Amino acid sequence: MLYTRVNDKMWMRKSRRMLVVFGCSFFLLLSIVSFIVSAHPPSNIELSYDIDTQILSVDISHSVADPNNHYIEKVKIEKNGEEYMNEQYTSQQSSSSFTDTYVVTTADFDSLKVTGYCSISGSISDSITVGSDDSTNNSTPGFELIMILSAIGLALVWKSLH
């Protein structure tokens, strides 16, 4: 009987220690997982450039719980592969996105690459070529359709003559 009581007391001490160790480990694991879940990179970036005003607009989607602690920390702008501008920030304007504008002097076909860096984890990049979008396209609308119809007409005329 004495032997059983001693074993029971030892087993209870071990059980308590195991419970404390398990509880602490679980709490630590839960803390790490919640930090990893809250630390995420930006999800989307949109760039637009107004060639008349020389203004580059940057909109980065980055949903966060607290824009003062988790935010877009840095925006780097490269022009034709070389660093042009590097801006640092201490917060984000809203909990869903970061938006800012920059004066960037360019010429037609200059390449601009923008990278937004999260204060906790990750980054996102996108590029734009000045003067290459549809809004600055000076071609005649429907030109391709006119060329195709002309080719079909010439083929029909040629076939009817031979």
C-alpha cells in the first residue's frame, strides 16, 4: 500500500509539471502563429503616371489591423533600372491601403519600377513604361479593322480578275 501512495504522489507531480510545460508551450505556439498570421505582405499594387504633370500615383493594397504598427514602411522608385527615389514612412493612411504621389521627371519610354515594403514582412513590386499605355496611344482607332477589310477587298478584286 505504501508503495502505491509514493508512486501516486510522484505521478501527480509529473502530471502537474507536464501540464505546466504543455500549457506554456501551447501559449507560446499560439503567440507565434498569431504573429505570423498578422504579418503579411502587401497584396496588390497599382501604378499610374500623368505625363503632363510628371506625377506618379502609387496605390498599394495592404489590409492591417493597426496602420500605426503594421504599414507600408518604404517605397522605392527605380527609373530605367537605377534607384531614383526612396521614401520612408512611419504609418499607413488607412487600414486597407497605402496611397501616395511622387513627382518623377521622365521622357517617353522611361521605365519606372515601384517596390512597397511592409514594416513587418514582405514587399510588392510593379513596373510601368511611360507613354506605353492606351491613353497615350496616338494610333487611329479601328486601324487594324480597316487593314483587314482592305485586304479582303483586294483579295476579292484579284480573284474576280483572274
